[in-house]
Amino acid sequence: MKLFALASVVLSALAACRTTPSSAEAQPLFNGRDLAGWRAIGDALWSVEEGELVGRVGGGKQSFLVTERDYSDFVLELELKNLGGNSGVQVRSHQRENGQVYGYQIEVDPSDRAWSGGLYDEGRRAWLVDLKDKPLARAAFKRGEWNHYRIELAGSRIRSWVNGVLVVDAIDNADSSGFIGLQVHSGNDCSMRWRRITLRPLD
């Protein structure tokens, strides 16, 4: 009986650990009404239309809409639609004194190269994981349609999925925390829409 009671206590403690705030349910990062909780870097034009976050080229500079908070270990899920140009989702990223953004980026690539979901190091080391030898991953992204991205960072492990297809499973130790960002790439043709942006912290 004593052994059974001890086991019950241990199991109860483990259950309590699993329900701590660090493993809470996913919470929205975008409220569907305005840009509360976000700040703009660069000259892109940001707006909210029909409950969707919209980013369009402004003066043509590399631009980002980034969270005001930093995040470390989490699962980020969102839906995005590319209407032109290259884009990406920044995670654990930072801004230098000169304004330049750097850090991990999960690619949005509607070109024939089709490296969407690949891991890029913006403003620093360039490509960490490309898709040149991953035909199934390259086929996951749908041009001009809504695409579901799942991005998971747990310690040094970085994983990304596009429409349910695992694209990246990598180990890297450059950054342990930072902001999340949405990119409007430099040039004159980038146009993006995002919706259903949620984040679930991990233990």
C-alpha cells in the first residue's frame, strides 16, 4: 500500500508539471484587428484586412514586422499566402544598432527553386538548410494559396513543417531566444498575407 501511495504521489507531481504555464495551450500572437504587440522595421506597408495581417512593399527596403517580446522554446503555427516576391518567418531573431535584422528565418520561396520551409540565417551566415536534395519538401508549398507553417524550436533543435510535410530538422546553437518576425523582402514585388498566428511555449 505504501508503495502504491508513493507511486500515486509521483504520478500526481508529474501531471502537475505537465500543466504548468510553460506547456500551456497555444495563444494568438495576432488579434485580427490591429498590430498590437508588433513593431515595424523598414518601410513596408502593414495593415489588417478582413482579419488578416497584410504586408506590402513600401519604399523597397528589407522590412519586417516583429513581436515586441522575445521568445525562446515554442511551437509557432500560422497560415500565409504569398501574392508575389520572396518572404520568410523570423524566429529567435535580433536587430543590430544600424537597424539590420539577423537570425533564423524559415523561408517563403514561391520561385521555381521552391525552397519554402528551408532554414536561412538572415543577416549572418545565409543558408543553413536548403532544399536542393529534398524533392518532397520542395513540393509542399502551394503558390498563391494559403499554406500552413509549423515551426518548433526546442533548445538547439529547429524543425519546420509546410502543409504537414517535415522540411527541416536541424541542430544549431547560435541563438537561444529572440523576436518573431514576418518579412516583406526588399525589391518591388513582395506582397504577403498572414492569419491564425499562434504560439505555444514549450518546457
